[in-house]
Amino acid sequence: MPEISRFLGIVISMLFNDHSPPHFHAAYGSYKISVDIFLE
């Protein structure tokens, strides 16, 4: 997965043509999250 940023052990990544809604992934050690981006 392409990395957008890496800092303090946290890796932020985002795929260009992934499923909707737009979102990014963050990982820190064994912890992982997916954060949706909603536009109003």
C-alpha cells in the first residue's frame, strides 16, 4: 500500500482506486485503523 507519511512509528497510507467512501489507513505496531473521509 502506498505510504503518504511515516512519523513516530505511525504509517499513513492510501490507495488510489480502493472502495468507497474515500478513506486512509494508519498503522502503529500491531494496531491498524481505517478512517473514512466524508465531504459535505
